[in-house]
Amino acid sequence: MKIKYLLTCFLFLLVSLNLVAAQKLVWASVLFRHGDRTPISKLPACPFAWAPGLGELTPLGMHQEYILGTELRERYVVKNKILPEHFDTNLLYVRSSDVNRTLQSAESLLCGLYPPGTGPALADKRPALPNFYQPIPIHTEARSKDFLLNSQYIFKDKLKDIFQEEIYNNKEWLAKEAAVKDDFKLWSLISGLKIKRLENTISFGTNIFIRTIHNVSLPKGVDEKNAEKLISLASWIVAARYKPKNVGIIVAGKLLQHIFETMNDFIKGNSRVRCYLYSGHDANVLAMMSTLGLPVNKNPGYASCIQFELYKDGKKYFVKMIFNGKTVNPPFFSNSYSCSIKIFDNYIKKLLI
């Protein structure tokens, strides 16, 4: 009986290993948030001279993206070899929103993906650029025309109406607002901002968050406990606004459709590109998670990323998704942590009707 049990376990393990071996990663698309940045706006009552200016990528943010780039190199160049050791313009495509911090984030990530030493050489073996640096094209689009990474601004008026009608009046939001409403007057005085509604606290909370990261003095009246309260509140508010699927579709629907189309072009042999990188914002990541049926309850951290990976098994293709290093299981995957191309296509078609 024991021998039979061990034999069954061995056969099961053997079959599992064969299945894993048959599954080959052939293509990937990665959406990532920019790295650490300075605040978007000032606190009038507690000014601070942020270098290099407001809303800009910091050295820490550059490093965060560089680390993400090294992780992607390990996965896509070293381990799975969907990208070559040296950059090939036919195999990698990079897109960024037209904002300094996302453009620089893309540059920083690429420095990890294809680090100095991997760049081209001249005919006499000397480096074409210092340290054999590898320049890589980063494509972008004017903000008013960028439906892939800037829909949150293009449709800001429509989103504002949805926020007002569906989010600012729901029970969870009203309960959260009621719990902190008595603090609005004090927070307005401390920050110099006009805080009359829950959504008005985002700028204050994110500013406090960034100050704690960079050891900048907090405004008088904000102790460690209050700082944690404001930071947690701002993170929750940002995530709550993108949790509804209809909001997610407006912001991330076009990008999701584009990801499928580029994936399908690769399968059909119409494109050689094996990896797409999209440098965006927290709104893009939150909206994409919501669109996939995977809403998150707090703002994703800097350099957070969603990876769409295409695997081939014989003549069949299927899709897996990873969020910040962990495989995720959207509802339409039917608890299998993967889905066929057809299921993925049908989901997107129904989503965008």
C-alpha cells in the first residue's frame, strides 16, 4: 500500500514537472508606476524647497526603478530568455506618459534591464558611449492624445462626475469622512489647504508621506500618530476612487485592449516585439487592477508593476499575470492562475462593449 502511494506521488510529480517544462514564456508586457517623487503641490502653511521641483523623480525613485529593471532582466533576459543579452530594437518597445517623472523612471528601469557594459562598441572595440552605455528609445504621446497612459486626465470631467455620483456618496466613503470630519478645521490650519471634504486631504496626506521618506520636518501639530493617520487616509482615498470597474475601464480599458492586440500580433507572427514596457502612474496601476477585477485597498507603492505574460504549450497559448512579484488570479481566470487567449479576448470584448 505504501509503495503504491509513493509510486502515485512520483507519477504525479513527474507529470507536473513535464507540464511545467512544456510551458514556455514567450512574451511579456509590463505596466509600472514611476518611482519616488517630490510632492505635486506645496503646503502653504509649511513650505519646503523641494529639489529638483514639484512632482519630479528623486534619486531614490531612480534607484527603485533601477532595481525593478534588474529584476526584469533576471526574469526576461537571464532566466526565460525572451530578450537577448544585448538590446535589440526589434524585440523591446518602451512607452511612457509625457511627464518628467515617468520618462526618467523608464530611463532608470532600462539602466537595470540593459546596464552599462551591454552597450555597443565601435569597429575598433572601443565603447560607442562611455562605459558601454546602452541608449534605448522611449516613446511617448502628447498628454491630450495619450489614451493609453493619460486617460485619467483626458476624461477628468467624466471621472469627476462618476466620483461625485458613485463614490463620494457611497456608505463606505461617507463613513470614512464622518470618522475624520472633526479634523478638517485643524488640518486646514496646519497645512494652509482648504480641507472641507474627504478628497481634499489627499495633497496633505501624500505630502506628509513624502516628508517622512526624506526626513523633512513635519508641520507643527502633526506628530507621528497623526502622520500615520493622514498617510493611511490619503492612500485609501486614492485607491477608493479607482476601485469601481467603470472607472477602471475609462482609465485602463484602452491600454488593456492594446496589450491584448500586441500579444495577438506576436502570436500571429505580425510583430517581433517580445516585451512591452509602459511607464505610468498610480492611477494606471489602480485602474488596471480594477479592470481585471482585482481592486486594491491602498495606493500601490512606487515602482509597483503588473506583468502580463504569454506562455506557449505546444500550439496553445495562455496568459498569466503578476502584481508586485506575486501571481494573481483575476475572477475570469476561474481559479487556475492562467487563462487561454480566447478567454482573455472574450473578457476584454465584453468589458469594452
